[in-house]
Amino acid sequence: MRLPTDYFHKQCPYCGSDRIRRAARHGLFERSIFPVLNAYPYRCEKCSHRMLMFIGRHGVIKLTESR
């Protein structure tokens, strides 16, 4: 099954920009638990908002807000 390309599109939930990048994991919790959950921290290059994305084999599953 082929998924639409916008399913893989990552966007900042705060400002709507698509200029986001992977951010470094900080702390024991992020370094030990996040890899098990396939959760990755991302940061918006436009507004510096930090968020978590749960990445699955079908693309971005969920965005969570984090500051």
C-alpha cells in the first residue's frame, strides 16, 4: 500500500512551519525510554518550538507539544 506523501510531512504544531529538524535527546528519560517508543525530539527552525514525534513505519503517528 502506498501512502500519500503528505502523511510523511512534518510540521510545527505551534507556528505551522515545515522547517523542522531532529533535536538532541536530553536527560536519562529521553535517552532510555524514547528509543523504545520510536519517539524523536524535533525543533522548529522558525520559532524554536520543541516537540516530540512518534515515528512509525507509516510515517508520523503523533505530535506532542513540548517546551
